[in-house]
Amino acid sequence: MFWTWVALALVLAAGIARLVAWSRRFILGSGGPSPFDKDARRPPEALVTEREVRKGVLKQAFSASHVPNQLDAVVIGSGIGGLATAALLAKVGKKVLVLEQHTKAGGCCHTFGQDGLEFDTGIHYVGQLKKGSYSRFLLDQITEGQLDWAPLDSPFDILVLDGPNGRREFPMYSGEKAFVQGLKEKFPDEEAAIDKYMKMVKEVTKRTSHMIMLKIVPLPLVKLLDKLGVLTFFSPFLRASTQSLEEVLNQLPASPDLKAVLSYIYPTYGVTPKNASFSMHAILVNHYKNGAYYPRGGSSEIAFHIIPVIQRAGGAVLTRAKVESVLLDSAGRACGVSVKKGHDLVNVFAPIVISSAGIFNTYERLLPERARCLSGIQSQLGMVRHGSSALCIFVCLQGSKSDLGLEANNYFVYFDTDMDKAMERYLSLPRDKAVAHIPYFFITSPSAKDPTWEDRFPDRSTLIMMLPARYEWFEEWRDEPQGKRGRDYEALKDSFVEASLPFLMKLHPQLEGKVTSISAGSPQSNRFFLAAPRGELYGTDHDLSRLQPRVMATMRPQTPIPNLYLTGQDVLTCGFFGALHGAMLCTGTILQRNMYQDLVRLQAQGLAARPKKLN
């Protein structure tokens, strides 16, 4: 027994020594180049609306002749994770090729046309983008300050509880003080519960950096500290990661209605309160408490302003480039990708391969069979499962924002305060019965949020409705080509549209007679356009098991395949900024730099260089 404790002490001592050495290296950075050596911002240029100019940036089709010579890296997927990783590498002179299977670059940031109008596919609103903020500064460095963000109205979100006791609205105002005051006005007898909840959110999110540290500290050391219970003992964030949102809310002296209101934002990460990690929920509450923003000019502006950064270093972003497999050399190291071009395969070689296609696509579809069987691959796949999916309804309207009374905000409409029970019932039903028991809607108007919309599409407006949907309800059309799935498929989508429209008109009765066209996208649409294996919106499921410290530590940019890296949502968390931080972690791993420290240093230099105000 004595020697067991001695051995344990020696292991801990060695681990602490490695941690100290790593910490010095992490804080000081390495001697290599940094993407944040200098401030990349420049005066913003006018919005580009010419279709051919935008097409030249966003729709450059793949061909062997368009592949740059002597690539430093190839990236699979052009979502924000893939584009940001490529741009950060380009900023240190790396020549990077980004390959996108769709006809247009951007992933969930791309837009599509319908009835002469434009719809976004995933960027409905983003928080923490006030000028001068850390997050805004990061995006400005990647886009050279060319991407502008318009604030949403306050309230930015409105929760509607529409049940047997009538219809009640709960506004979520911008700014922490206004946000809390709005809750207290609706629940004047439960101020103590609201204060306690906000205190817990603040305590947890102050330590969000611990999630990032898990990705960088040597994995054996993290596993040892986790086994000893050290991680959750010292970190409020990691401790809350092991607690469900339902469990935390049950600790409050809160009514069922207040618990429902405090849970309202769960669809933005796709997990109901019983299975959601409180840390994940707290991140989102903190992310939006000071308001929300929308890209001026639409979400395709994101890719439009990142791609030139990649191109200037000699790289390219090519579409219609379906990657069939990751190429491995004789030693089992990634050395490129194989791209389908018509009936042929084109091999593209690079010393580094980065996948923004998600862990399931990367490990189960793109790797050769001999690599899929590796214990490290199978171990990671066993830790996660596919996330949830949704059905999206795209509504074209006649009339301007002011004509139709549309506002720059979002509605979450629920029909039961027991959100877990309502969702469980809905998902357990066959599709023909489920349509009568839709548990919630997310409703938003992209046109109302974009200040440039009126100039681009006068006297027209758009609206999007989203509702949960099981992939299995649409699975039988898996092998049918997009746009040719037959009458039964269209009838199934139409049944959800027909069930949804009465709720839309109840919320916005002024829209009666203003609808010019409607279309719907199912989980199969997500699978086709976004290459989501089961139509999932957020990659791997962000449930309690996914947020366990050991799992978070394991899901890092490095993969068991040498020279193959992951970026995007599956590296850190879901959503726009989750994928963007996945890119920061991936790039930092490749460059062996503390990217966060580099960015903080650059921002501090800019603040120090500002002229002091005259008294």
C-alpha cells in the first residue's frame, strides 16, 4: 500500500511538472509566426451586391487546374470552422485549399434564393459582438474588419407560452440589467430565484476557459485529474458540466412557469433540460444576455469576406468538390484527399489534412477501412452520438418590414411548460401523428434583421419557422436525389407546413394574405446541402455525456491519424462561435501557438496605442 501511494505521488509530481512546463509554453507562446502579429483591420468597403462578383468568390467550381501547387494544407468543408482555420493559416503564409461539396461556399453561413428572395440557413443571430469586444476583435482579424454586424431589437428574443391558461409573452431584453429586470417584472414573487440563477450562470461562465484548457493540457494528465475528481472539485464550469439543466433549476425556489422561461433557449443547442448540461446552457444565456447581432448584408457576407484572405496567400476555396476519402501514406499518415469529379477521382496532396465535416463524416465515411478500426477512432466514436435535427419552413412575403410590422427579433413559441415531456411525446409518435403535437416553433425574419434588405429587395420580406423533426421520419428517402423524392415526401413536408401556418398567423395576424410562396427543408435537405449524416444541426449531440470533462478533453483537434486534424463544432461546442473557437484550437495546435494569448496581446497593443482623451 505504501509503495502504491509513493507511485501515485511520483505520477502526480511528474504530471504537475509537465503542467508547469506546458503552462510556460502556453502563456509565452512559441517562436513561430502568429496570425495575430499585426492588426489586420482596414476601412470597410461598400457592400458588394453584383451577382457575378459574388459568384466569383462563393461559387468557384472545383477542377484539377484550379488546385494551387505545393499546398500546405487542405480543408474539408467550408463552414465557419473550415474557413476560419484556412484564413488563420493563410495569415502566416500557408497555402490552403478549402473543398466544399455544395455549389456555394459557407456551410451553415451560406444563403440560397427562393422566389427572387434570399434565405439564410443557420446564422439567425449571434451574441457578444459589440464593437471593442474580444469576440468582435477576433472576427475583425479574420475578415480584416470587412464584416459588419447590426444589433437586433430589444427584446431580441420573445418567449411565448401558449397553453390551456392562455397566451403569455416573456421578453428578453438586451443588457444584463434589463434582461434580469424583464424577468423580475414577469415574476415579481420569484426575484430570489432569478438572482440565484443569474449568479450561477455568472459563476459558471467565468470559467469557460477551463473547457479550452481541457483541449490543450496533455490528455493523460487530464484523465488522471478527472479520475481523482480534481477537475470538478476546482472548476465550477466543469462541475456544472456534469449537472443537468433540470437538476440545477430544481435547486431554485422557482415555479414551473419560471423554470420553463429560464429554459427557453435550449433549442439553440438542441437538448431538452433533462439531458442538457448546465454549463452548455449557461454559455448560451451568457452569450446573449447583452443582446444579439445579425450580419449586415446577410450571412453569406461571412464567407465572402473570409475567402479573399485565403486567396491572397495563394490558397483557394472550391465548390462542387465532394471529398470521397482521406488519403493515407504507407505509414498511416494523412497526406491528402480524393475528390470526386464527374465519374473520376482527383487526388489532392498536402502534408496536413483538416476536416470540418464533423467527427462522424470524417471517421466513418472519409477514412479508409483499415483506419476506421483503430482503437482511438472507435473510442472517440463511442463517446458521442448524432445531434438533433429540424424541419425549416421558408416563407416569402409581399410587403416591407414596416408594412408587415416585422421586427428584428426572434420568437420561441412553446405549448407546454414541461418541455421534456412535450418533446418526448412528440418524438415518440409516428410522423403522421406527430404533426398534431409539435412542441415548439422558432420564428424569425431574416429580412427584418438586415438593414441592407430594403435596398436589395424592396417591398418584399422573408420569414423562417423551425420545428424539431426526427431523421427517421424522412429516412426512407435517403437514397432519392434532391428535388426528386416524390409525392409522398412532398406531402409529408406539406403536412408540417399546414400544421404550422395557423400558429404563424396567430402570432402575426397581419401576414394574412401576404404570403407569396412557401417551401420546406427536411432533415434530408440538411443531409444533402450540409452533408449532415442524419440531418443534424449541431454536429454531435450536446447532451450531458458530451460535456463530461473526460469527453471534452478527448474531442480535440488532434486525431489518432497523424497529420489529420478536426475543426468546427465537434471540437468545442456547437453554433457559430463554438465552431469558430474550434478553428482557433485547431490552428493553434498546428502552429503550436497559444492563439488566445496572441489575440489578447494584439488587442491590448491596440488599446494602449489609442490617444488618451483630453481633459
